[in-house]
Amino acid sequence: MTGNRKRYSAEFKAKVALEAIRGELTVSQLVAKHGVHQTLINAWKKQAVEGMAGVFSGKAEAAEASHQGEVCQSASKNQPSSASNFQPRFQLQKPVVQGVHG
């Protein structure tokens, strides 16, 4: 199946996430209002809540912005322009290996 995915702007995501955080409407009501799946609304809400701490921490934000700039510069040298804008949705974590107890 080759369908086109709907892409939502950052402004739209922020608007819907803010409505979800406010809690004036249920997620089901937001789904009906905006025509977006509940999984997306919950994910955007989670991203917004997690990102709020960065707004108030100047040092962490500056360090991350610097790191992002370095990554983008090195990526743009090695990748076509469309690939340099790639942002992963999830961070990979190291697997937890449990030892054998004897």
C-alpha cells in the first residue's frame, strides 16, 4: 500500500497538545474536533510536557542547540539536503542484559 502520510505543522501540533494539556476537552472530543488519531494527540501532549523543562533551563538548552548545530553541519556535508533535516522520533537505549545468577 503506497499512501501519502498526512504531515502536520508544528503550530498545529502545539495547538492540539496545548488543548490536551488544558483538559477542557477529552481526547475523544479533540479527535472529533481536529480529525487526528488519539495516539498522535497523546504523543504530542507527552512531547510538549517533556519539552517544557527545556524552556526554563538555559544551560541545557544552549548545550543542546550547540550539539544540534554540530550534528546538522556534519550531516549536511555528508547527506543530501533533504536528509539533513531528519530528526529521529525515538531515542534508542542500550539493551539491559541480565546476568546468570548461580
